[in-house]
Amino acid sequence: MHTQDKKTKKKIFYVITKSNWGGAQKYVFDLISSLPTKNFDCILVHGGNGELVEKVKDLGIKTIQIQDLERDVSIIKEFRVLFFLIKIFLKEKPDIVHLNSSKIGGLGSFAGRMAGVKNIIFTAHGWAFNEDRRTIYISIIKLITRFTVFLSHHIITLSDFERSQVSTWSRNKITRIYLGIKNPTFKERSQAKSILIQKNPILAPLKDKEWIGTIGELHKNKGYSYALEAIKNNIDDIVYIIIGEGEELNNIKNLIKKYSLQKKVFLLGAIPNAGELVKAFDIFLLSSVKEGLPYVLLEARAARVPIISTNVGGIPEITKSIPSLTVKPKDPIALSKSIKVLINEENNNWPENDTAFSFETMLEQTIELYSKD
């Protein structure tokens, strides 16, 4: 009986460039951790050796590391990654290859076609051509993205906005599937604040101020420089807390010093399961210049924390029916004004039985794509 079950199970390769913990990695983990009971065998193929890998290994699921797979582009390494993928696909014969991240989308879809994989799926976690880059690079990225769309059998976008951006390329391949939060749990406000105070005791005498918070990778796409300028321009009695780590850390530290915000802005580093602490904040702030459909805003929404954000990617689809304000990106003055407005509002207009972003719906719709030939 066991042998028969094994034969009827579909083998899925989840392929992702970076294995540090972020939105795309959470997406992959939530799917992997939910599928073994639904007649699927999952294998994670990844670059790096981050938190995602450890979480997947803890589930008893096989992982395969690609040594040369990393975010930065190197022609020689890209060819090595391509040949590695072709080799592993030919050897393991996956029924489905599910690609996550722009870079692996192009390499993985080509390798999948070369190896004869019957169902290649690419999830766009925010189109890379929406990033703040020079025009020539945007054109190159769009060309590579078209290549990925052409070679993949199915494309998943996380918002209607991002589906509309590529709908003319191959409409019948593209499915919008909203992200969903799996079993959200949140610490109550006082407990969440206490945990953050333990991380930085300087926050203790500031616990009665208005706490504005951001949770996310310290990356240029998150627009932290505009958030810090907005905090500098805001004369209200507020504290701004940033949870996360990344390549922009030193730049953020320099701006905090430049704007004399050492008593107002606090960097707490990475905190495991940080989304559980979102109720510590009076306002959740996301100043991104590029996004897909960010998990952190879904968590803030589920925890009923008012949101100030930029109107990029699928963000307006998250915030349209809840207490929130959205502004255009790269506008610290508008962010500052929004903070003042939202602090003074009651913010009680929350939808009842909010199921707009259900994990069960996301899983069901994704499995439908897995079942297609």
C-alpha cells in the first residue's frame, strides 16, 4: 500500500534563490508544510543556507542546495546553476517545478523545459521591473520576465495590479492568487510591547508614546530613507521601531545620526516570528518603493493595526477596506502628514469576519494549478 501511495503522489520541486527568511520564503514554507497530507512529495531547491532551509529540514523534507545560486548576477555562475538544474530535474523527474524569485524564474523555466518537466509554475513576488533602476536595466529585466512567462506553463501573480501589468503577454497563463496567512497568532498589546522592551530597554520609559513600526528586510526597495525623513519631519510624540536586518543597515544608521533621531528611532534587528508582535504598534508603516503583496501588511490587517503605506504593487488591494492611508512612493512629506492624521483618528472601522486573504483559499487555488497538465 505504501508503494502504491508513493507512485500516485506528485513530486514538486520548490526552487528559490535566497533562503533567508522573507515574504517569498514564508510563502514557500507555508505551501510545503501544508502539502504532504495532500498527495504531494515536496523537495526544496535553494541558494544559501538560511532560516528557510532549517525550517524545511525540521519538517523532514529533503533540501538541495545550489552552491552558485545567489542574488548577484555572474554569467559563469548562472550557467553553472542552469546545468545543475537541468541535471537534477533529469535525475529526479519532478512532476511540478514551482519557481520563486525573478532570477530563478528565467533559469528554472528554461532548465525545466530542457528536462521535459510537464508543469512549470512561476510565482511573481513583485515584478522586478518595478524596482527603482535605470531605464536600460528595466528593459533587460522586462525581456527576461517575458522569457520566463513564455517558458512557464502557469504564472501566479499575488495581486490584480501585477496581473494587469503582464496580461497582454499571455493572458491564459496568468492566475491571480492572493496570499493568505496561515494560522495567525498575535501577542496582546502589552505583552508585545514588553517583548520589544526586552530587546531594547531604552524603550521602557517610552512605552506610553505612539509607537510606529516596520517589520521587514533592510533593503533599498523598502524605502527606509523616506520613512526616516518622514519621522524627522513629524513633531508628534512618537517612537519609530524597525524590526529586521539586511544590507541597508549602515545606511539607515547613518540617516538616524544625520537626522538626530537616536531618541526616536530604534533598530531591533531580526526577531523570530516578528509578525506576532505587530499589536505593539499604534500604526504600521511601510514606505516601500516596490512591493508585491507583503505579508507584513496582511499581518497588520489581521491584527487590526492601522496602516500607512505607499500605493505600490498590490498594497491598495490590502488596505482599501480598513483604517489606512496610502501615498505615492518616495514622498516623505505625504508620509509625515499621514502619520499625523492617523494618530488622531479613532480607527474603529474594521470589517467583520475578515476573510479576504485566506490561506485555505490560497492553498486550494494553488493545488488546482498543480493538478493541471
